[in-house]
Amino acid sequence: MKRIIFLLIFILLGLFLILSFLDKSHYALEKSFWYLKKDFVRLANDPKSFPDQEFTSLARRFDQLIATYPESALNGQILLQKGLVYGLMQDFEAARETFRKVLTLYPKDELLNVDALFQIGRSYEGEDKPLEAIKMYQTITDKYPLTVTGIKMPLYTANYYERLNDPIRAQHAFGKAADFYRNIYEGHSDTPIGYMALGFQATAYLAQQDWERSLDVLERLLLDFPRLHAASDPQGPFLVKTINNVALDQLKNVSRAIAIYQKFIAQYPQHPFCSGLEKLIDKLAAIQSQNPEVMRE
């Protein structure tokens, strides 16, 4: 019996030592990766002030880290970071080659693939190749619409057209973005991704200065997701401020804002927002009475 107990202790001790080694190994990798990323940030803050040797040296250090830990689950992220180094150098072809290697080696890692595709698009932006960049962003939208990066792509594309000083295509892209987000919301209402889509839809309408439809979406954003509006959440006050801006400043319709807040209080009387909204309603009513030119209906 004692021999069995000693044998079990020996086995457990061996497993403990192995696991400890693995933990230390993983910690060492993360620590090394952290330092490399810190060096990357140092170069990224002012890339023109560093010689090319600094960048190529950092890229080699990422390769060395992968060679030291060839089986690590972090290697995709390390390779992606190496591609960003080439981007800083404006060696966009080398950057794309690295990002494509990420796609080849880690085809099942959805988030890594999205990041790699986005960085390929960014590399085309750096080369002033908007058609190739937008094609890549559309690929992300089509393949990964429910990822954090994927759901941002329609708005990002519209903003990219604005940066290109192409207002006609920008407005068209904002319209497509609004439709995209409406469809996402309809398929994923009452979920965080639906909340995000609704917020982006409102942003698209605001960019088009479509005040009526933007206010409709902002109202739904407030009323449909009360549990996401914690009293300490800065997005809540920002949402109320945006509703006020659209209703009062753009539509000159105080009554609409008051009605939205009254609906919220009626539906969620115990919500922490209610006391603040009641005070806001009183202020808006005072504004309305003092400014007859402001619409009441």
C-alpha cells in the first residue's frame, strides 16, 4: 500500500514539475512578446526618426521568438505583429506577404484572419490603392460580419471614402452601411451584436444628416437595451446627449425628445436613469415654454 502511495506521489510530483515548466515557458514567451511589442510602440510613435536597421532587427526578433517556441498558440499573433513592423517601414509588399502567411498557417482562427485581412487592406491604403483596399474590406464584411472588426467595416469604408475626398461614394457607402446594420440588427436583436449594429446604423444616418431616421434608431437604441445602460456607463449619457442634439438642434422638436424619455420611464420605472431623465424632461419642458418657435409635435 505504501509503495502505491509513494508511486502516486511520484507521478503527481512529476506532473506538477511538467506543468510548472510549461507555465514558466508560456510566461517567458508572453514576457518576451510584451517587450517586443513595447519596442514596436517605440518605433511606431515616430517611425521616420529610426533607421531601417531598427525595423529589420525587430522583425528578426519576432522570427526568433517563433523559432524558440514553435508550438505556441501565440505564434499567429507574433507573426501578425511582424507584418506590422514591415508596415511601419512602408515595405507594404513584405507586410502583405507576412499577413498572407498568417492566413495560410492559421485558416481556422477567425479573429486572426480578420486582423490579417484588415492589415492587408491597410497596406493598400498606404500605397494609395483604394480599389484593392476596399475590395479587402468588402471581403471582411462578407466573410466575418459578426466579428468586432467585420461589423465595423461598412462604416470604416464610408469614412475611408471621406478621407479620399470622394463625398458621392462616401454618402453611397453610408447608405449601404445603414442597410447592412439594419439587417444585422433584425437577425440579432436583443444581443450585444445587435446593440452594436444599431449604434452603427445611427452613426451612418447621422453621417448622412438623415435626422429623422437617426432619431428613430437612437430611440430604439435607448428603449430596446435598458440592461446595457448602467448608471456608470458613459455611453448612456452620450446617447441621451445625442438624442437631445438631433431632436432639439436639428429637428427643433423638443416634444419628440420628451416623448422618448417618457417612454423609457414608463417601460423601466426602476431603472437608474429615470431620476435623471425626469429632471431632463422638466428642463426640456421649460425650454419649450420659453421658446414657442420650437416644435411641439
